[in-house]
Amino acid sequence: QRLEYRLGPKSLGSFPVSTGRPGHSTPVGTFAILDKKPRAWSRAARLWMPYWLPFIGTTYGLHELPEWPGGKKEGAAHLGKPVSGGCIRLGVGAAKTLYDWVDVGTQVTIKKT
């Protein structure tokens, strides 16, 4: 339940994350960032995903803790626990840091540890 971002062999930092809950696992493998959207709407979950970085179609991506219509944001206490629908959720601040750093095409490797 941690994300590490790297430039070659050098670690640039790491953040606690929330990945997929049982039955909604986050895919494991090597992917690439497909797009960048500062704020994306999930029709399936009916919520906003700030700093959206999809890596499998429009279904799986990295994003900040989600927000529901009306402005309620998921609590940071969920970070470090597998509670998402399969996306990788980052905390406030961490998501923007990663969003600003990453380019479309950046490799994403997801492993179970």
C-alpha cells in the first residue's frame, strides 16, 4: 500500500496509497500513463477523481482521494488500506506532486508485495 516514484534507479519519493479492495483488485503488471486530467468524473462510482492519471483505458488509474458531489472528500485514514474499486488513491498533496511530475507515457509497474 505504498507508491514509489523513480527516475531510473533513483527513488524520488514514496507515498501511502489505497489500492483495490477484495473482489476489486488493482491490476498487477507494467502499464503506461495514458492521459492526464486535473479532475475526472467516474460515472460508475458517481464521484470526482482529482489529478486523474489513467493506465488502463478509463477504468484504472492513479488519483487523489475521491470527492462526492457536494464536496465531501474520502478520509485520509483510508490510505494504506485496500478499499478502492481498483484504482490507486493518493492523499491530498501527494497526488498533485505525482500529477505534476509524471508525463503521458510514463511507465507504471504494479507489484504485489
